[in-house]
Amino acid sequence: MFAQNLIDKSGWHRPIVMGNNGMVSSGHPQATLSGIQILKKGGNAFDAGVAMGLCINVTQPDFTNFGGVAPIMVYSSLEDKVTTISGLGTWPKAASIELLQERGGHLTEDQFLSSVVPSAPDAWITVLDQFGTMSFTEVAQRALVLAENGFPAHPTFINDVLRREKFQRWKSTKNVFFPSGTIPQIGDPIVQKDLATTFKRLIRVEEQNRHLGRHGALMAVRDEFYEGDIAKELIKYLQENGGIMTLEDMASFHVELEKPIMTTYRDIEVYCCGPWCQGPVNAMALNILEGYDLGSMEHNSAEYIHLLVSALDLAFSDREKHIGDPRFTDVPINELTSKKYAHLRRSLIDTSQAFRKMPPYGDPKNFIAAITCGKNRSVRTESNSCDTSYGCVVDKNGNAFSATPSDGGRLVPGLGIVISPRGAQSWLDPNHPSSVEPGKRPRLTPNPALAFKDGKLFMAYGTPGGDSQPQTMVQILVNVVDFNMNIQRAIEAPRFRSENFPNSFWPHEYHPARLNIEGRSSQKTIDQLKEMGYDLNVYPDWTYKCGGACAIHSIEERRLLMGGADPRRECYAIGY
């Protein structure tokens, strides 16, 4: 069956990429190539992952940034251990619900009031320091060249800057994204001189501190960003433009190295990031779906889609009630991700009827299936969207790197970086698990993942797409596990996404029973879903709104790596 799925090309369009020594798949070809170059120079998956991530920050500047977020999951084959690096900033010490309400009560990425501490630099450097072998200088070289000389404008970038007028409203960003004053054409160079200068400054600091050894030099790079002149320039600009972050907020920040959430799906161990992000939604939904024989159903039939959407809606309902920074919120994560609780939640699914509104959340501590929800305000406006990218690496030794960097937006003049606007994923409601509090992390949408089979690496995977991320990730995993699809076909299969819950981005729009489905789905399926009660919206074929997934499937017994990349965006896989 495995061999047949590689020979039969029906249902997939791009070739599946295979290799034995290393594989990289990311949201942009240049980032993927950078990772491969580092592997061929002798770097491991973690060195290559950081090089890839830095290039994503350059080549997808509307979606990600060096001053944004970078949640990461790594697997060390030597230690046989999975670790998450939160890569998520905290609210300033001066932040409060009262202050933000006094300033207008808007958590938009347009204003620095929504800024949290930039976390990506610390995340990238922490991975290098704890797991890598190379210097910042070595892994940043390709990103520096692409920033200084420019990368060719690609269709996703052009469409995005056309769609979001704010990129033209901010002078510092307009100067980069519209270099001639007009919309760039495909292939026009997008040059980021200020960002290149920032990279050069950090490289110079590392060179000046070589005598401290590799660790000491990397910490000097980190300190320059969070305590040195770069930090001072960043804070000065932010405070001059209405922000409340201070140098103390920057200097006291560190990313967290944490134990991931783990569940099993069939014979697969699935590792998700913790409740500081929406990673647990993957585990909760998979636990519910495990009770159904999905593989016996017609793929993407109405029956099949309804079960996946229902399981996801139940998981998102519990996300709304229970998930937030566990340092501030009492998250019953063991109970939420237990099989016992999933069995109770599964009982709420009517196999013939959609949830006409967000389903009731449960009480996992007392193992109660449903508690009556309060009313959710139906908001029909466009939420903020920082958007995101994704990349993964597996090396010849079986090490794996999985990261979902994000945060485009208003650039700081002279530095060429954003100040993470992730505060837009918080609530001005003291009773919400992701409410605004000093030092608290917003509940992040980006959430990379890893999966294992029989104790061996099975898959590294993830996607951009806000609230659609766990929906896309669940669909891809089910495609591989239950339908035996090769990884490229699993990524290319038509997708769907629910909006039957409050959006993670302010103003947290909520569309009861809304289900979006790609137009490649059959008319029979569309009609049947409408009959079940879904408020159905048909997307264009291959829409970017269904993500830009990348994945690496590892077949340990054959020492084979297979890379998949989403044609919905600029994603690309290379192996050797």
C-alpha cells in the first residue's frame, strides 16, 4: 500500500520530495534552501531550523518578523526527548485591562498598546545555544544577504500587501513593501536595509565576544537585543508612539523551555505545545475522533467532514473556557487531554446535525461533559490577522525541528523589525483565561507539532492560518494515518475550517455554525452539509485561507524522509 501511494499520482499535483540525509520544508523556497545549505555544511537540524526561520523572517515580512513570535518544538535523538520553546512574549508590567480600556479598548496590531515583548530572537538563540552546533553568524548569513540585496516579490506577498492597506499607512513599512511607491510586480526586489543592519550589529557583537566561547558569544547577541542599544532604540520608538513597554520588560524576558502535551491517536504519539497556545486543541480533537472508524468513510464526504468539524468545535469550546497562560490560569490540561474526558465530549455529537452555535464547554476537573455556555456575541467584522509561516527540518541523525514563526506589521525605523503585536490575541475580560495581565502571555495561535510511531519520529508538521491551524493539522494527520495518503497528497487534499467559536484575534468575531469549505469539494457534499445545518461558505479552490502546511514524514525502517509542501502558498520542500 505504501509503495502504491507513491506510484499513484491521482489526487496530488506536486511531486513528493524524498531524501535519506536531510529534509527541509518551509513557507518559502529561499528559507528551505538555507536550511539545506546548513545541513550540507555539517550543521544539525537545529542549526538548519534557525537559519530557515531567519530567512522566513526576511522573505515573508508581511507574515513573520525577527521581532515577532517563534514557537518551536524540537526532538533530540541523542536524548530521545521532545522540548518546546515557547517563543512568545509577555505583556508589559504596566499593562492592565483598565489602562487599555482608558486608551480606547482596542487590541489592534495597528497600535503599540497591543505590543508584547519580542520573543523570536531569544527563541532562535536559545535553540542554537541548547541544541545547535553553529554560531549566530553562520546561520544568519543567508538571511543577511536576502535582507540586504532583496528577495523577489512573490504572489502571496503582493496579494497580502494589496489586501491590508495598513502596510501603506505606516511610512516605515511602506518604504520597504512599496519600494517604488507603487504595488511591487512579481520578481521586483524587496530590500530590507534596516533589518540587514540589525543582523550586522548582532553578528558584530558575536564576533567581539568570541573569547567567551560559543555560549558566551550567543548570550552576548541575546543581551544586545534585549538590554543593549537595539533594545533602547526599540523602546524609544515604541514609547514615542503610545506604547507602554519598558527596558525592564525587555531585559527581564526569557522564553520558556517546557515539556509538550502528548496524546495518542491510533498508534501515533502526537506532541503539541502547551496551553500558552492553542496546541491542546489538536490533542482534544484527536482524542474525540479516535472513537470513530474514519478510514471506513468516504474521504471528505459530508459524514466525514461533519465528524471532524464537530470534534474541533468541541475542542475550540474548551479552548474558549479553559486555555490560557498556565502561569496565570489554572488549566486542567491533563484532564482536558484525557481519553476519559474525550469519551464524554464525544457523546455530545449528533451524527446528523451540526452544532448551530458553539457547543457547550465541559468541566474536565469533575468529568462533566457539558456546562451551559454564556451567550457569545456574534461579531461580523474582520478580525486582526498577523498571519504566520511554518518550517520543519529533519537531519540524518533523526533530530527534528518544527517552528511556526509569525507577526508582520509596523516596522521600527532603523531596525527593520516589528514589536510583536500579539496582544491582539488577548481579551479585555478579567474572567477570560487569556485576559490581559502584566507579565502574562497571550494565548497564541501558532503551534508547531511532532508525531512519533513505535518510539521513532513519524512526522514534523504545522501551518499558518490563525484559528484554522489545528483544523488543518488534524486533517493532514488523519489523511496520513487513517487514509494512508502520502504526505504531499495529505497536504493537497481539499480542506475546510469552522468559525463556530470566537476568533483568537480582537475583536474576536464569532460566526455561529459557519463552515468554510474549498470549492474542490463535491456539490453533493456541500448540499448535505447545508442540510445538516451548517452556514456554509464555499472558498475558492486552493485558498490561502486554509493555510500553508509543510510536513516531513519519516519512514525510520527505510531511512527515508518524505517532504510535503502546500501549493496554496509559496511553500517548498527540498531533501537530499
